[in-house]
Amino acid sequence: MIDTIRAVIRDHARLSIDVAGLDENTDLYRAGMTSHASVNLMLALEAAFDIEFPERMLNRRIFQSIAAIRGALDELKAEVRSA
């Protein structure tokens, strides 16, 4: 999952640094991601993982780091399994 998240970030977050070198807790906004790029990132994550982020998750905190994204995806997958 982390490799896919990193690939999506690399392709859609418009960072000027190498995503491979980012720590999972690095703040992507501080690394250069704009709010516009975060929307592109969200849409690409939805496509890559065949999920839809609910409105409650549409905030800066969810897309702030690789770890935060992974946590949100884990939560969404758990919700699908329990439904």
C-alpha cells in the first residue's frame, strides 16, 4: 500500500522533491504540496484504491502525510469490510 501511495503522491502532488526520500510523517504541505494539488492527489488515490473519501475526511489533516493517508485508507477499508 505504501508503494502505491508514494507513486500517487509522486505523480499528482506536484512536489519538487523526491517522494522516495520522504519519511512517512513528513508534512506534504510543507514539502510543497498546494491545496489544488491535494485535490488532484485525493482523486488519484480514490482511483488507485477504488474508494471514495467521505465528506468527513475531506480536510488537510487526512492528506498531510503518507502515514495520514495510509491511516485514512485503512479506516475506509475496515468500514467496507464491516458493512
